[in-house]
Amino acid sequence: MAREGLGVAAALASSTLGGTSVVATRSLMGGLDPATLGVFRFGIGCALLVPVVLALRSPWPPRRDLPAVALLGLLFFAAFPFLFNAALAHTTAARGALALSTQPLLTLTAGAALGIERLTLRKTAGVLLAMAGVALALGAGLEAAPPRAWLGDLLMVGAAGCGALYNIWSRPFIRRGSALSFSALGMASGSLGLAALALWSRPAVLPVLDPAGWAAVLYLGIVGGAVTFFLWAFALGRTTPTRVAVSVAVNPVVAALFGTLALGEPLGWPLLAGLAAVAAGIALAATDGRHRAPPEPASAAASPGSAGLP
């Protein structure tokens, strides 16, 4: 249980830091295109994690796992941010945040379908309560819908699906290596994929940013990249995918709370009530001790393909 609790705590810390990163990301969207921003964020994160892996002598994934680790990196550190940023070009931040909060439900459903995690009433209720908390906290922003908001919502659900598959497929690879090395290699793969996309769409030109902009880039690379996603991988190695994914509900609420405090706007009751509902939902899902995730079959420890990766 101590191991499970440590995983849930790491996931909550990761999602909380991710919520603060939203503000930094929004401040940079005018000066950097989404692909270039991802290259900076995950490139810096990778550059910071690799020396730590070497200094701590953390084990690298086995050679047979490297193709799967690279594909997972492209899924989570390239496809996910691309769909996320594309979604916000068509829908509002509040609607996008609510669509992203479907990730725990998608993780729970996919995990149950693949036999990786058991579907329980308590866990399902916790996920749905957390999603309701997000809707309550961001309710004011859900009323106004741009003409193509439905497209943005679908793109964000696609991003949530990428995150759900990453949550499910990552666990055996993290356990055979380490959270540090897995995160570093994934970021390297994702940043290379985004770099190729950025070079294909526009010439390589160093962006022109003021000191505050570069500070935001460093924050995203250090905190929003290296620290946030190491904690996420650390959590996936210690508890079930759904217990990790349900913490995503904290992300948009923390972003809204942080934005409110930073901008000096009044703290309304929907935000506080939504935060309480999110906390209750996470607690409900995380304390479901009656059913454990089924043990990995022997074949899962022997080959990447048995973990569900095509």
C-alpha cells in the first residue's frame, strides 16, 4: 500500500505542476508555434534527465524494448502535444480541459478491455466524480462555444486517448528499466518527431523572445518537462494506470486556480466546489483496495509486444 500511495502522490504532484505549466504555455503561444514549443520543452527535459540517469546509474531499458519506448515517446511527447495545441485553436480552454479530463475514463475502459486493470464500481464512480468536478469548476467557460468547437473537442479527446494508451502500455517498460531512463528516451523520441514537423512546416529560425519569454521556456523545460513527466512515469511504475490518470482532473482546476490568483480575479464558489469534487473523486478511485491490477503475464516480461503495443 505504501508503494501505491507513493505512486498516487507522484501523479498528483505531476498533474499539479502540469496545471501551472498551462499558464506558461499560453504566454508563449504568440511567439512560438506548437511544434517548436514542444521541441524546447521536451528537448530541455531530455537534456536534464540524461545526466541524472548517468550519474545515478539508472538502468536503461533492454535493447529489445527500445523500439517500443521510442514509439511510446512519439505517442506521448509528439502526438499528444500536437493534438492538444491543435484542439485549443478550435475550442475554448474550458471545453478543452473538460475534454482532456476524459483521459481517466478512457484509461479505465481501455485497461479493462485489454485485461490490464479490473473495472470496479468504486473506481468508475471516482473517475466520473472527478470529471464532474472539472465541469463544475470550469462551467462558466463551457457556455460560449466557437463555431468549430466540436472539432476542437474531438481533437482533445484524441489527445486524451494518446495519454490513455501511454498510461496502459508504459508500465512494463518502466519496470524493466527505470522511470528516469524511460522518460529521457521518450522525450528524446518525441522532441525529434516534433523537430521534424517544425522543420517541415517552416525554416529553422531561432525564435525572438523577451527575457520573460525565455524564462517561461526554461520553466516549461525544467518543471513542465523533466520534473512533471518523470513524476508521471514514476507513478505509472508504482500504481495502476487509472489511479495515475484520474489525477489529470487536478490539472485544469489547478490551472484555473493559478490563473485566478495570478490575474487577481475573484475566487468563485464553482471553482472551489469543483476542486473539492475532484479531490473526492481522486480519493474514491485511489482507495479502491478490494481489487488489484492483475499481475503481468510471464510473456509480458519477455517481450514488448505482449504489453499491448502493436
